Amino acid sequence: MAKSLVLVVEDNREIRLSARFVLEDFGFVVAEAETPALAMKWLAQQKADLILLDMNFGLDTTSGEEGLQFLAWLQQQSNDIPVVAMTAWSNTELVVKAMQLGAGDFIEKPWNNQRLHQVLQQQLQLQALNRKNRALSQRLENPKPELVWQSDTMNRLMQQLAAVSSTDANILLTGENGTGKSQLAHWLHLHSARASQAFISVNMGAIPESLFESEMFGHKKGAFTDAKEQRIGRFELAKGGSLFLDEIATIPVAQQAKLLRVLESGEFEMLGSSQTQRTDLRIISATNGDFPQLIADGLFRQDLYYRLNTLEFRIPALRERPEDIAALAAFFVFKHGERYRKPELKLSNSALKAMQAYHWPGNIRELSHMMERAVLLTQSGDLTAEQLALPVSSPQKLNSVVDHFPMMTLEDAELQLIRQALAECEGNKQKTADLLGITKSSLYRRLEKYDLAN
């Protein structure tokens, strides 16, 4: 582990030498500057982890003016180097001024070695924590949504979303997988009054039921066996901003009541705490589930559904807006071309025609992945239909099967169609559901009905 470098700014050579001996014994690397002016020159070339700054320089100088000027200069540099100020006598006014100009702590000379070490360590730990928090904030800031459209269908949808974006009404986005629901959720946030605050996205289907409360509401240290430190929940992280609940239909019924209580009362408690916190955020949720069927089957609470869908918008599948395919494809070719240093690529007419004829069961996500693969594999400037390696149109295959069905009951036909789709998709449930044009939950219900779940 790299040692921390402390810059000692002190005009007394003996004190600098004493500081060097003490700090090196504690494992620090030490640099010295006799005056603030020399320290400025040193900092213009190098980076210190911490500055130990004498406040008084020159004979009979007690005002601390030179030290204060140095702190003001350091503040102007937008420098995050922690500073510990020191002086030979107690001067409350000087201490206050130094703190106002960014000094993290103060120590008197002659110092106690252990006290000096403790103060420096605290400042370095605070610096590390601040950097960690900034890094976390950067990770929480999602990149701007990549939305490309030109179809009338999407124009109407975007006009509707624009009309409600500035409100705090809960919004439910529905539609097939890969249609861009998460991108639109972020777009809604960026066009809301909360745009300057956090946008927190959470995939509800990825949270184990046993960790639901911890993930959503946070937990105190010791709240349960593995709670070795306090954790902030998603509701608190999103305070003042927007909380996007993706795959909302996958929440277990037992946990739905806990979410409903927060939406109704605006209150929640961190796990292991009795202190009630109030929410201040906007809820945007998304699903590809069939809510009427889920409610009928007792898998989703109707009262929670009503809380979530103050406004509900269905995102059209890509096959329903073929006018957007060419624009989206060109966008993804440019994006992946820039990433993989192939900026001159373009789509051939044959590729565009093939894409227009394809039914895109994976929607925009499938289109992006296909363009990325083509960009990676191509050796020429034009992307052709052959290079796209589009799958054989599955609906045509299924239509062929249907054409050869003998007369049978509707249930028998459905069973045979599901088996055919499962075989075509090699047992992949999501692909099978997309191929059949139903939701994954609807497919699972049919698999249980026909004893095909295993």
C-alpha cells in the first residue's frame, strides 16, 4: 500500500526536521517547504496527500496572514488536499478563519506526537471517504438516455410523456422486453423538476426476497447476522429525485404490502431502526407483465397496481414502428463504430431491407446487440445482410407449422405450438415467450397448465 505524502510548510528548520522524524516514524513520506510561496511552486509540480501548515511566517509575525493567504490560494485551486494548520499559541480567531478557508483541523506547537498522528490520520480518512462518496455519486448518475425515433407512433408517445414529465405523478411503463422502458424512465426524470437530483434504478427481479427490506429501505449495523455495517436503501438514495422500479411485477406478494405502505403513507423505517423516515421522490416503474392476469391469479395486489399506475403508458414493440428501424440501426452502427474504432461503417441497402423484414422479438436491445456484433466482425466499410446474420424469420416457421396442423382442439393446438416454440428456442423461456408474443409469466402459467414446467 502506498504511503501518504505530507507536505510540511514551516519556516523554522528545526521544527521541519522534528516533524520529518516524527512523521517518518509513523510511516508517512515527508516533503518540506520553507514558505507558502515555495509550497505553491512545489504543488504546481507535485501532489501531496496532506499539508501540515504553519500559520505564521517571518520574524515577529503573529497574525497568521501568510497562512490564511495560502489557504485562500489553495481553495481557489479547487484542491481537495486536506490541511492541518498549526501555530505556537492558541488563537481562537485565527483558528476560525483557517477553518473557514478550508483547514480540516488545528494543532498547537509543541505538539503531542500521538495527537499529531491521530489528527493526520483522521484527515486522510475523511479525504478517502469523500472521494469514495464522489465515486459513488458518479456511478449513480446514469448516462443520458439514447432515444432515437421518427415514427408517428413514438412521436405521439413522446408528446404524452412530455406533457406529464414535470408532474410528480407515479408513472407505469409497460411493454415487451427490450423496448427501451428504462431509457424512457430516465428521460422522464431528466425532463422533470427533479432532474438535478438522483435517478436511482433498481431491478426488482434481481433482489432476493430475504434482502428486499435491506435493499429498499436500508439496514442498521447489527440488524441481522450479516449486517456488519449500516447500508443506505434505495428510497433514501433517491431522496429528492426519482426511483425507477424495473420489473415491478416480479415482487413477491409478501413484499408488495411493504412497498404499498411506503407509497400510501410516504413513510418507512430502516431495518433495525425505529426511526421513521419520510420519502421525497417520484416513482417510475416498468414491467412486461400482464397485470390483469397477475391480479386475477393472486400474484399482484390490485391496490398496489393502482398506486403505481396513476399514469400508464405502453411502449410499442419495434415491429410496431418499422419506420424507426433504419434510424436506430444507423445510430447503433455509429455508436459501436466509435467504440471499436471503426467510424466509417455504414449499412448497405440489402442490410436495411433484411432488417425491415425481420420481426425483432428482442426489440431495440436485440437490434443494438446485432449491430455491435456486425461492427466487431466486419472487415469492410459496408455492413451487408449476410454480415448481420439475421435469424430465419420465426413467425414464418410457426405459420408453416400451423398450416400443417390437423384439426384438433384449441388446447391441443396451443400445446403443440408451445412445444414447437420451446424446441425452436432450445428451452429458453424468455425467447420462447417473445416468439409466441406473450409475456414470460403467461408462458409459465401455460407450462404449469400443460405440465411442461420441468
